[in-house]
Amino acid sequence: MRNKQRLTLLCICGLLAACSSSRYQYSDDHAPENIPQLDDIADAVPTPQTYSRYANRDYQVRGIDYKVWRDIKTLTQEGKASWYGNKFHGHDTSNGEVYDMFSMSAAHKNLPLPSFVKVTNLGNDKTVVVRVNDRGPFHSERIIDLSYAAAYKLDMLQSGTANVRVELIIPTADNSSLFTPKPQWFIQVLASSNKAKAQKIADSLGTKYSTENRLVISGKFHRVQLGPLSESEQAQGLLAKVKQEYTNAYILKELSSKTVSNK
């Protein structure tokens, strides 16, 4: 009998511990420590997409009901934008994708998922195009929650919020080409203030991995990049090889119309 009571007590304690634990590693949201080169991250590319089956139902959060605008065709909103970062990085978004704070994405309370919007910072006229794949922000004064990368490009990281205009983009097979040249990928290897050294490394790696290379000027530095690569899987495979020698290497994605090479 005593053993049975002890087992029951242990079960109750376990349930209490589970209920008190959080799905997030961090209790407060914050900026990341290891930040890639965000200037090279391209805007989201509006293309026709199928709406998520389960993420577009009306829902309730903290006792407040929210309607999903499933049949919306036009939208222009002005209000406060905020951003979310490290706390949510790597966790599921509302439509089941994994949140990547270095992608050009956003959360909206009412738009169908996924959607594309143009966001303009009314304080400095900087603009981004983001893909909405999450719900939020659940604050009455805010209309959109931006990824860390999008907030960086709108120059609103330090302020935390900004007055913005949100404009819905409805992509079609006819007009999607206005937004998308084909995406391409590069491997960012290293940066050096010595151009000759950087070029030597670029040429050596290009020969070693049978791929093109380029130098990109960033301030006083020359950044060594391998590519372009036409497929994400190809970039992932090359990155794995390069990281054996250059552990801080990472992937850049951009649009093929973007000209940044100075080689």
C-alpha cells in the first residue's frame, strides 16, 4: 500500500513538472549571437501557393476570437510592426513550417497562410517583401510580427517596433515573373581585408570543388563565395564539405538578377 501511494505521488509530481515546462529554450525573446550576413538575404519571392489546410481556420487566443480572411483580394494596413527572434527560432510556425529568423517571413493575425506582403517602414521608406507563415502578434496595437532578418532590413531592430504599411501581394502565374528571377545559392566561406589572399583562397576552393567563385566587397573586406549553385540540395552538400575546413561557412540565397560580384 505504501509503495502504491509513493508511485501515485511520483506520477503527480511528473505531471506538474511537465505542465510547468516550456516548449521554448528561452523565457524571453532576444537577438541571436551568431548573425550571418543579412544584407545578402533576398526578399521573399511571391509565387502562387496552396493555402495550408489546417492553419486557416478561425481561432481563439487568450479568450479573443480571430477571423481568417480566406477570400481576401486586396489589403493595405498601417500600424505597428514588431519582430521575433531567437526564442522562437527552430520551432514550428502556425502552418507547420519551422521558423527561421534569418528568412524573410512574418506573422499576421488574419491573413491566410501562406501569404505575401510588402512592408514599408514609414519612418525611413525602406521596404521588404515577406512570406506570412505564422500567427501573431497578439498585441492590440501591432499588425505584423517580422522575422529578425526582415526587421534588420527595415532598420527597426533597436527600436523593437516601427510604424509600417502592409500591402498584400496576390501572385499569379502571369505576374510572378515580375518578382522572381530564379533563386540561386552561394557558400560564404570567409572574409579578408587582403584581396590577394582572398582571391587565392577563392581560386583554390573553386578548383578543389569544381565550382565558380567570386569576391564580394563588404566595407574593407573581400568576402569569398563559392557559386552560384542552382539547387538548395547542391548547396547543402557543398557546405558540408567546405565546413570541414572553414567551420564558419554558411549558405546565402539570392535572386539571379542581383548583381553583387566584383570579380
